[in-house]
Amino acid sequence: MYRLYGISNCSTVKKAKDWLADNNIEFQFHDYRKQGLSADLLSSFEASVGWEALLNKRSTSWKKLTEEQRNSISKQTALEYMLATPTLIKRPVLDTHNKLIIGFNAENYNKEL
């Protein structure tokens, strides 16, 4: 069974959940706000796709960082920020057990799943 990570009130997460349900693909949903985010889970994401692919630079949370924080971002600081503020992670993250799919795009889901 796949696992979908994100936050429940995100419209992109809702689209991904609807797409998976409409295509009869079983999944469990993990809400970072309700179920939390462990350093180990975040590290496994980073090892799979890299911190740059995970970091959501279009999020409100990113814009709330100071200019100095944004300009001096590194792997270490990015992981610290994402762990403290999971809304900095692009959404959703779909774990298929073979790979992670970051974000939602129906064409990409069709191709990958």
C-alpha cells in the first residue's frame, strides 16, 4: 500500500487523494500536522530525492523566512527548517515503496503508477 504525505487542507494533496481514490489505488494518508514528521522520515526523503527537490520555495512558510535565511540555505539548514515547519516540504510526497513522487500532476501519476 502506498503512503501519501502532506497536510490535509492543502488543495494539491486533496487532488492527489482524489486521483488515487478515483483510480482505485490504495493508500494511507500521513498528515504532518496531526501525525508529525520525524527526523528519520525526513532524512529518508532527502536520501531518496535530495533536499532541493523537497524544499517548497513557493510556500508561504518559505516567504516567512528572513532574506538571510533564504539566501544562506544549505542541506543542513533546509532539513532543520523542514523538520520544524513541514509546510516547507513540497506536497504531496507519495511513497510507492520503489520511489518517491514529489508534488501532484495527473499525467505524471498516470505514467508512474
